[in-house]
Amino acid sequence: MSKADKLGVSASFARAQPVSVSSRRAAIAEATGAPTSGVTPPSEVPIEALAHNPFNLREDLTELDELAQSLASRGQLQPLAVATRLAFMEAHPGQTDGLGRAPYVVIDGNRRLAAAQLAGLKTMHIHVNDSLAASAADILESALIANVHRVDVAPMDQARALQELVDVHGSQAQVAKRLGKTPAWVSQRLTLLNLTPALQEKVDTGELKVEPARRIGRLPQEQQEAAATESINTPAPPRQRSTPAPGRPPAPVPATTPPATPRIMIATDSPETIADALTAHLTPDDLKAVTELLMTRI
């Protein structure tokens, strides 16, 4: 039985034309069954030839049914970004558990791979880019950038990934620059990591909502449990709109009555705290009006 048959790879993969490669890379490829960078990569492989990325920022691949149905009915619209197993092993010799004998590691597209497995797809389209496997930080950064605008990334997973990037790049400002975000955006999400482990678990389960959790994360840990309990047990106030009686104009608001706004100390509070306070105390319409007013004065 050929090596291609043992790996379950496609005939197109088996027929890929080799180019000159180093003896070391060739020896590793022979021992592991991984394709070398000197082989013209295929654009489609059996699903068994793909391994999930060990650095994938999602701890759980959830809500796959709808995506699986879409893949089954419409097919795969976008190729998976993968690195060869060989490139991944050279960059991460201690992170090979779970790869099995798959010759490719998915860098971006792990959720689609899981959905395709659920849908029973036999093959998947791929785009091979070994530069994505250069370092753990690169893999994490690639996965985060690809998912940063997706709503299905769990908030705690995003916060943990951001912290790893801060550890690598040295500052929140550098991470924000690489992600095309503001430092405040990064800082706001990292506050979740200041929560106690019990409260982080409640964020994961959805019992504690993300917005109040970020505010609570700025408190000393000994005060967090009480604040979280109050937030969980306090129902969101219903939006109230006064409707004037038919034929009667709305009552005028006295000019001396100030609008109900949160008490904000501009000199001492951070922009994130001010934004959280406004969001907590203003209706969406009022918040929009304040934002538009601020924009006219900048």
C-alpha cells in the first residue's frame, strides 16, 4: 500500500511533483508522512488529511448545525487556510498531539472543518501557506484577526487570545495596531481576565452578560461577586416612551430640568469607564444623540 493510500490522501496529492528539498526535511517527511514545501500543493484534499489547529482560539466549536447544513446544500465557498504538517512540526515540536497523521494543519477555518465533518463531506478545498505556521503568536494572531469581527467567538476566548498577543508583542498598543483596533478596544476586552475564575465561568455560560462583566472586571476581586450578583438579579429596565394623548401636544420639558445622565468625573475616569456609564444610563436614542453631538465638537 502506498503512503498516499495509508494517509487517505487524494490521487492529486499523491501525484504532486516533487522539487529539490533538503535531506533533513525529506527525512522528516518520510518519517511523518508530511508533504514537504518542495511539493506542489493540491487545492483539494480528503477531509482526513486535515487536522485542527491546536492554537485555535475557540475552546469550543459551537453552533455547527446551521453551517453544516449550508456546506451540505451549497458546498464550500471559501478554501481553508492551512500549513503543511512539516512546517507546523518544525515551528512547534511540542504541539503535535492531536494532529494524528494528517498532512495539513488548518490555521483559519477550524469551524468550517468541524461543520464539514458533521455534514459528512469527503473532501475540502484548501490554500497552503506555510508562513502561517512560523510561530505560535503568528497562528494565534492569524486566527484572531480572521475571527475578530465574527459574533461566534466566545468573549473569554477572545480575551485570552488578546492577552497572549500582548505577552508576545509587549503592549496593548502594539496589539491594537496589528489588529487595526484602538487600545481602548483591546483594554476593554482584557478586563474580563481580571474577573475571578468563578465569574469568568459565568461569562462563558452566559449567566453574566459581557457588558456588566467588563465593568465588574475593573473592581477589586473582593467586590466583584456582590456586583455580579446584583447585575444578574437586576432585570433590565424596559424602555419607556411617553405617548401624548390624541390631539394633545407633548408636555414641554422645563428648561431648567437637566437631562438624566450619569455622574461622570472626566478628570479621573478613563474613556472606557465613561463609555460604560453612558451605555448603562442612556437609551440607544439618547446615546446616539450624544455621540452625534460629540462628533460635531471634535
